[in-house]
Amino acid sequence: MAQSPIFSSDKLRFIFSRIKERLWVKPLLLCLLSIGGTFSARLADNLGLSSLLPEITLESVESLLTIMASSMLVIATFAVGSMIAAYASASAGATPRSLPLVIADDVTQNALSAFIGAFIFSIVSLVAIKNDLFGSAGRFAIFILTLMVFAIVIITFVRWVDRIARLGRVVNTIEKAEMATSAALDRRRHAPTLGALEVLPHLTINKSGPVFSPTVGYVQHIDMKTLQSCAETLDCHVIVTALPGKFVSTSCALLHVVDCIEECESSEKDAFASAFTISPNRTFEDDPRFGILALSEIADKALSPGINDPGTAINVIGTMVRLFTLWQSPLEQDQIREITYDRVSVPKLSIDDLFDDAFTAIARDGAGIVEVSTRLQKALSTLAETEDKAMGAAAKRHSRMALARSEHAMSLQDDIDAVRLAAGGWSARS
């Protein structure tokens, strides 16, 4: 039976990314650090430094800790309320798909962790001091630690106020979505087939053993090391058919096992299926199409009659041009990831699918707005002029469709002429 490794580097990276989205992780770590810092002050009493250190009165330390304890809980509560308001704003103003990016904001998480950690530190230190756990050296150590915590809280609070003023705003959400999508595209650009062999388009798979999804949901991550290990154990080859981002059901094949001497047993198929992380929701790390789709949703929502914000849609169009320019940027041969999984084949991302995700909704719902339509045509014209022939063909196809939608939606001939001029005439001829 094929045994898959418990953890691989890809799996650990994916797990770490999911942990970053949990709001309780950093506060818990800071709470433990605060408790450890309090009791580490007892070490000062054991070093015989009492005669060398200034005498700190018990009342002064208690006063500082009492002020911190009473204020930090209020600030932490206020921080949570502000964060919830920012999350609601991101979901309502942009798209609910962007919420994990807003939750994972480092500055906000660090601020909440610092406030809660300072509160725990002050409470534990107060209890320890009132029970005479520290001598004069220990009290001095607690006093220094308290001043350090105060300084950290003040710096963190100033940074957090600047960040919370922007967090959840549409522009900030677009920036976060662009950064996440850019990182996912760049990883896929360096490893187009995830370090495996390439599946040729329109490949016909004969005499294979399909491995079906054990549940219904979206593929979030594929552990390539697990697939390679299972394939080596069975002396076979694996063709992946479900990339991250694909919606699968129990009747959908995740992969096909080919060149296998014997038919795979149920336990062996389960080992293959365990390499796929499937969840009700999509994620940004391994799914570049999800990031592009989230950006497209932000633009499409801005074009709705209730919001009527074409400027946001134009901003997103510029973001799309930057992302696709990154995608087609040439790489040196040594920058492309070597084939390390020679028993696994993975299809490349389709540029047509990426363009469909990026521009279809904007072209459809912005067809009647001349500013959006002209900017879209200029963006597609820019992408059509790249050296990537597949991208050029996809850009021309979408330019033709967008122009046809605009001609159908617009009633003023001058607006139609402006869109045609932006298209440059080539979209109608090609």
C-alpha cells in the first residue's frame, strides 16, 4: 500500500498560510510570552544584583501595572470593534472573497496581540507582586519590563491607528488582493506545472484509473510530494486533472493513474486523494485565478447602479494590466523550477481562463459606461501587443467582445466612436 508522508514543505507552507488567517494565534503566543516574561523576572533575584540596582518601591510598580491593566482591556475591546467594522466594510464595499486578506493583515493582528499581551502581563505581574514573589531586584526587572511593554504598546497603537484608518477601504482591499494575486502568479510563473511534467492540452487519457474526490468543494492545495511518493511506491504515473481552484464533487476525478501494472486498491486511491486539500472556500496562495476573480468582482460591484463608481473599475483594470504584464515577463532558465516530480503531470494555467476571469464581468456590466469601456479597450490593446502570442490572441478576443457589448449598450454615437477609437480598429479586423 502506498504511504504518503505526513508533512512536506508545500504542505507546511499551506498550513502556515492558514494559521496566519486565525486571529487567536498571535494573541495566544503573546499571552504565553507575557506570562513567561513575568516569571523570568525572578531570575534577577537569584543573580545577587540587589545591591547594584536602584530601589524601586512596590507602590510605583503597582501603580504602573494597575494603569496598564485598566487601560489595555479597554483598548483591546476597542481594537476588536474597529477590526470588525473594517471586516464588514471590506465585505460590503469590495467583495466577501477579500475578507481573508483583510483578516490576515499583520499590523492589525500584531496590535491586537500587543494589547491583549500587555493586559495579561499587567494582571499576572500584579498578582505576583501582591503575593511578594519578587525581591528588590525582581521588582526592578518588572519595572523595566513594564516600561518596555508601555513603549511597545504606544508604538504599536500609533501604527495601528494609521492602518485601521485604511483597512477595509476599497483601495486598500484592491492593494491586498493585487499583492496576493501577484504572489500566486509569480509562484506559478516560476513553476508552471508545480515542479511536475506538463500535461499536453486536449490529452486523451486511456486505460487509466481515476481517483475521485472524497468530498465536495474547491481544491485549495495539492501536495506534490505526496503524489510523487505514492506514484513511486506503485511504480506508476499520475496525471492531475483538478488544479487548485477547481470545484470538485464525488463524481469528479482529481487525477488519473496510468501505466500501473495492477489496478489500484481503495486504500491506495485514498493515499492519492489525501494529497488534495478540499474545502468549501477557495484560497489565494495556490490559486491565481481566485485573486483575479476577486479583483474582477470588486470592479463589477463598483459598476452596479447602487454604487455607480466607475473609478474603482478603472483602477482594477490597471491592476489587471500589471498582473498580466508580470505573468508574461520572461524568466531566465535558471529561474524556472526544475522538474522534481517526474512521475506526476500537471496542466498549465490557461491564459484564456485567466482573461475570462479578469475581463468578462467588467466588459459586460461596464459596456454602457464610456469611461470604463475606453479604458478597458486601451488595457486590452496594451496586452495584445506583448510578445506572448496566446495572451495577444486572448486580448484581441476580449476586445472584440467588449466592443460588441459597448455598441449594443450605448445609445450615443459619439460614445461608440470613442470606444472604437480606443480599440484602435484592430479588434474589429482581427
